[in-house]
Amino acid sequence: MIPRLRPQLTLCDLVAAFAGRNSVEEFETVFAETMQQAHAVAFPYGRTAQLLLLEAMGLKDREIILPAYTCVVVAHAIVLSGNRPVFIDSEPGGFNMDLDLAEAAVTERTAAIMATSIHGYPVDLDRLDAIREKHPHVAILQDCAHSFAAEWQGRPVQKAGLAAIFGLNVSKLMTSIFGGMITTDDNELAARLREIRSRHLMREGGRNLGRAVYLTAAAAALSPPVFGMVKRISEMGLIDRFIRYYDESLIDMPKDYLSQIGRAEASVGVRQSRRYRVNIQRRRDLAAYYDASLGDMMPNALPPLIDGATYSHYVLRVDDPETYCSEALRRGVELGRLIDYCVPDMPSYRELARGQGPFPETHRLNRTVLNLPIWGDKAKADRVIGVVKDIARSRLVHHSSAYTKDH
Ligand SMILES: *Cc1c(COP(=O)(O)O)cnc(C)c1O
């Protein structure tokens, strides 16, 4: 069974989780260098990082603009910081928030725009520059949990704004087991973040061993021979922790969201940061290979090729992604639908988002996005490609026979 997600962990990473001695400060230094930023400040989760960033900026009762098509925890952090989320529909034909709609939503209460490079496709930095020029009171924050160091025409997205937020759990482009990071070139903001962090976060020695064991379990569970079995176990809820890590009906945080990472997470993070460039290049090569192999048969399903994308999730757009998922699973390949929801439509947000929208492009993404595994070698990719083509072919046959029958 080929799982959709597989963290790129080496044996050394796993050993480091148990025996590594890197400090959180060392991890921050290496991460800041990797992202070419002056400062990196570590947190227990990306959402904790975002929550405390909004506090460090002194924001309360303000409006924060964010995509409707994004990870729901981004909205949670905004609400729990005492601010109001303003959701924006996706751009036609792409995955990112429509920046014309974002600009139109700016009011005098707007404090920030959470620019997000969904699935690793870089957000349009030229358009963001123009918005910043016209509305200097609005801070640009980069949510880099999908993109990490994606580039818009050669400019790294994480550097284009006041600060960037990263999530580092095992489903991301690189991992420190759990954890989150903020990078910034602003000395004052970095100092304020460190001060707020020392006030809010607890250091718990006990977190290290638990996290190391968790990483080993995750690495084992997501390796192909074991994954088939795990997939069955998952129906019993045992691996929910890294597949579904929020509750649809609640706006809340994990109970350890204020417990700071320790040396286990830092040691893995240091090693993963050092391999970041190599791993991203591999993903880009694999994405190009998928494009070349699937282009003939499914030209309309391919996302636009964008230089500088980092492909946190390789995307196809098809009419019936659920069918692809279930058919592929029967053939030993796990496909997925990373974001199959529109945040303002979720029960916990309906009231808060009343009067916002509509979100037709986000709904279209919800109906059509299919995520392929993007790890491993060409042989694995060939298996995935074979399965996807097979399903596409049988659907073509199915549709054309239905057509002749009806007419
Ligand atoms: C994963 C993710 C985050 C932060 O995730 P945490 O689980 O809190 O570390 C933020 N934004 C997006 C778009 C994400 O996918």
C-alpha cells in the first residue's frame, strides 16, 4: 500500500528524536538560515505561533483576512486571539485566495492579511505589494505551512511580509515532529515574540520521550508495508492524532498547545532543516514527472505549472475525487482530499461568517481537488500514475457508454 503522506525521515532523524541534544535555540538558528531570515522563534504548533504572533502585534477586536480554502486551525487562532476572521473566496482557476476580493474586503478595522500559498503554489507577491502600498495599515503575514520557501518569480514568499508562520507536524514539507515557527526580519517583533513566549509557554521535560515515541510510530505507520494494516486500524481511531487533528464543531486548541518543544523536536528539526533544499528539489522533480506522465491523458486535470512552487500536495482536479480515492485504495494507492471543506461553512463558523461570501470557487475546489502522494522514487510514482490513468480510463468508458445508452 502506498500512503499519500510520508514524512521524509531518515534513521538518523529517528535516533535523534531519542538521543539528540540539539537545543531549541540551535534549531531556530538553522531554520532562520534555511529560510534566509534574521530570526526564527519556535512554538509548540503552527497555530500557537499564529495566536501569539497576533498578540505580539497587539491586535484585539480587529479583522484578519484569510482564505476560505485553508486549514481550519488558522481561523481558530484568529478567533481565540480575540479578532474576527474575514474569509475570502479562492481565485478562479487557482488554489490561493482571490487577492482582488481580499483588497475589496479591507476596512479601517482590518489589521492583517494571512497570505497563504496553498498546496505549495506561491501567492502573487506583486499583487500583495500593491495592496500594501494602498493600505499601509494592513500587515501582510505569510502562512507558509503549505509552501515553506516557495518562490514567486524568484522572491521567497516567507520574506514578503512582516512575519511568516510555519507548521512542522509530520504531514508538512519538513517536520520537527510537532512544533511551529515564526520567521521575521523585524528585530523588535522577534524580541516581543520571545518575551511573550517566555510568559505563556511551559517547558516540560516529559514532552521529549513522548514525542520521540510518537515520531517512531508515525514513521512506521506511514511506511508502505505497514500502512495497509494501519489504514484498517485507523477506522478504530488510533491514528487520528496525525490524520485529523481538529474537531469540526469546536473552535479550540490541542490541550498541550502551550507546552514548548524540547530537544527531541529540536534535534529532528535541525536535521530536517539541513536537508530542506534537497527534499524540495526532489518534490519538484516528481511533480514535473507527474505532469509529463499524466498530461496526455488528463490535460484538464493538471494544475498550472508554476515555477517556484514547492508541492506540499500534488493536485489533480477531477469531477469525482471521491471515486478516485476509493478506487485507488482498492488498487493499493492512497489518494486524498486535503482540504475538503470551506471554513466559513463549517458549523462552528457559520454564525461568525454570516454575511460573508459567497464562496463559489472554494466550493468548486472542494468538489474537484484530488491530492496524490508526492514522495518516493520514480517506481512509486509510476505505480500511482498507472492507477490514476486506469481509473480515468474506466471512467471515460463508463461515461461514454452511459452517453450512448441515454441518447
Ligand atoms: C498545518 C497548517 C497550519 C498550522 O498547523 P499546526 O498543526 O497548528 O502546526 C497553518 N496553516 C496551514 C495552511 C496548515 O496547513
